[in-house]
Amino acid sequence: MQLLEQIVVRIPCFAGSSTRDLVAILDHVQTVDPSKAKEHAKRIISEHDISAYNLFILGLHLRRLNHVKYNTVGTTLQLLCLESEQKGHDLCFKVIQVTLTQGTLKNPKIFSLLKLLKDLAHQGYPRAVFLQGQIFEQEGKLQEALQFYQEWTDIFAEARQSPPFSDSMDTRDLANISKALARLQARFGDLTGAEEAIRDAALAYDDPAAYYYLAVDFTAPGSKDFETYLLRAASAGQAKAAHELGSLYVNRSRQGIPPTSTNPVSSDKNAPATPRHPTTPPTQTLPRDEILSLRATAAEWFAVAAAAGLTASQIGLALLSRAAGRADEGFASLQSASQSKHAGEWTEGIDYLKKIWRHPDAPDLMQVDIESLRKSSSKNGKKNKKSGGLSLSDDVSSSLTESERSMGPLT
């Protein structure tokens, strides 16, 4: 019983359960007739209100107890779970994805699943292809991964012309393969190939992240296509795209107004807290109503990105509030930004804004480039140097849901 108590404590999905609940599941497993494994598995899942994935995790933990009885039950449980999956191999894919996330590919307990995955990949299951490519990457076999992604991208592109086959494929997996291909192509300097792959992920598979990368990496800033791609991405929940849209509309609102003549975050510790005014008086070329409309639209998109935790968008909202005469509301947004999860690299810039927020001689802060307030902004180019400085180099696509990410460890 003490061994089972260890599991109740260690597996998040069993939090709040009693060992009695666990024993009931195990007793059920031990009555299984191997010839009717699939029926028994479905019954266990239904009667105990637990997913096949969580049962599989339970099986792994039982085997970790190094107890003959529980090792046998754990093994049986895992086999039952694989049998229960109506979609065929979804559970295998989920377990492999968790294993990749945790970096535990060498765990001997999943060798059989890795072999199954390899077989499924060669049979053309899109998610298996994506995960097998991820495995090559994690093993450092980048050229092999690149070639693997390219071969299957070509195959799937041709398969799109055959509706009976293409209709059965999950476009999310196909898009992930194209994005992975683009990332590696960019890393090896093939920017033309990278653009083609990202464009395919966006336009053929309607992938939100791909639309974002297509906009910021391969489309002229401010162009109609740039805005269209960002709108497609942001409307589907891409926070970075929402922030880019906010910045786009802010930039349009200050059309014809020269920027401040000084970098707002000075490296000179003796520099005055208040920067100089622009050397040329600002001149507006847009009607005031249009400027206010653009700023209102910018605020809407900044709000979307800020809700997702983007510090830059929180700062953008603060600046827009101040410009609209709501200085107190803006300062509150600034305070919120300073307390966000990723505020560290923005601390110096936020402190600068706080110092001059209500200063009577402060310049028009709507002319400040938000990115210039970021301490690491000058280092961003170096971070992505291997991928040609493209944003897509940071793409880490996953077939896991948030709930699956929070599952207990596989080892």
C-alpha cells in the first residue's frame, strides 16, 4: 500500500485520489482476459473516468516500483491502453512527444514505441513523420532530419492532389513538418527553401504560426500582404502576431512625425533622466480622427498580446493610454508590465518610462520605439544567427495539448 501511495503523490492526474481508488483500478486490470483486452480497456477507462494516456502513465510508474506484481500489472496496463486507442496510434504519439520534451529517448521502456513510431513514419503517418524528424534532431542528426522532412513534404504535397487521401490527414501535423523543414533549411542557409516551406505551411495548411513567420521573415514590413498574414495569425491566437499588428498601426498613426533624436535607454549613467526633445518640431500628415482610429486599433491588438503575457504589448498599452490622456491608467499598465514573467530584460526601459511619465518636459512617448526599451534587443540578431536571423528559428511545434504537458514524468 505504501508503494501505491508513492504513485498517488507523484502523478498529477491522481492528485486528490486515495490509494483505494488506485487499488480498484489495479484489481480491475488483474481480471483482464488477454483475448478481450480492447473491451476491458474501454471498460476500465469508462468505469474509472480516466483517459488512456493517464492509464499509460500509471503503467510506467507501476513498473518503476521494481515490484514483481506491479511490474506485471503495469505492463498489462500499458498494452491495454495501446489497444484502447480508437484512432490507432495517438497514444504512442503522445508518449513519444512527452519523451522528446523530457529528453528521455534512451529510456528502455519506450524502445518498442520508438520502433513502432519508425514503422508508422515510413508508412506515411504525418504525426509519426514529424516526431521521427524531431528524434533525428534531438540526436543531433540534422542533415538526416532535413532530408527526411524534405522527402515527406514533397510526398504530402503530391498527396494533396488526391482528395480521398488528403482529407484523412491532419493539416496541423503537415504544417509542423513544413515548419520544421523551413527551420532547418534556414539554419543551413537555404533561405529560398525556407520561405517556400513556410509559405506552404501557411497557405496550404492554414497554420497560424506559419502566417506569422511568413509575415515577419519573408514579407516587406507594412505591405498589404504583411498585414494580411499578421491578421490571419493574430485572429487565430498568435500573440506575437497581435503585438506586431499593434506596432504596425502605431507606426501608421505617427506617419510624418519624426522620432525622438535620442535613444531612450542611455548607456551613460550620468545622462539626464529626461531626454532631449526632437530637433525638428513634429508635423502630422494624417487627420486627427484617423490617428485616433489607428491608435484604438493598435490598443485592441496590444491588449490581445498583453493578455498572453507579452511585456512589450503591456508597455504599448501603457503608452497609448498616456497619449489618450489617461496617464494613471497607463502607469498602472506599466506597473503590470514590470511585474510580468519576462520583465527582466525590460526593467531598464520600464524604469526610464516611470521616471519621465509625468515630467512636464517629457517628449512625446508615442515616438519611442518599444523594442529599443528592451535590454537584449541588440543581442537578438546573434541569438538567431544560425538561422539567418529569422524568427522561425525559435519555432518549437508540438502535438501536445497543455493538459498533456502537465502529465507526470515518463521515467
